[in-house]
Amino acid sequence: MKIEVVDCKGVKVLALSGDIDMYSSPDLRKELMHFVHKKVSPLLVDFRGVSYIDSSGIATFVEGLKSMMGYGGKLKFVGIPEKIMEILCFAKLDRVFEIYGSIDDACRN
């Protein structure tokens, strides 16, 4: 997995690519917690380049969201591929996370 931090109109975006799995989740967690400790909000996660996510990746995002909620922060997902969206829907996490089709949509809401 590759993590790129992008600033888009003053909003921090984690642009991810590759597989989010038990091997890459610790790096993702480290990056997420960096923004949590800085109390960044909103934080957008761009999934357009993600090809796979497993339960450890999902758990990392749940932990990040829970930590951000502690200070009123928002974690927004953008551009989720269909296969990954199916997993989130199956786990009913599409009701937990804010999900948008584009970065512009996420920034407007």
C-alpha cells in the first residue's frame, strides 16, 4: 500500500493505493493517528487506488473514526471502488462512515 498526503483546498486527504491488509494496516494506523493527535477535521480518505481491504484495514478505520469522534472530528471516505463498497455495505459500515463520490462532494458537506 502507498499513502500520499495531499492538501486539497485546505483539507487533508490521504490518497491510498494498493492493498490495505494486515501487513500495511500498521503504517495506515500510524498515519491516521498522526492526524488524530493534531485534531485534524475533516480528514478525507481517497480510496480510488485501493484494490483490496481486509478486516485489519477496516478495524484501523473504525479506530480512527472513534478517535476522531472524541474531539468532534470527521473522517470522510471518497471514491470507494465497487468491490470495497460491497464489503462496507455487508458489514453495515456504509451507515457508520461518511461516504462521498468525489473530493469536491466531501468538501462541500
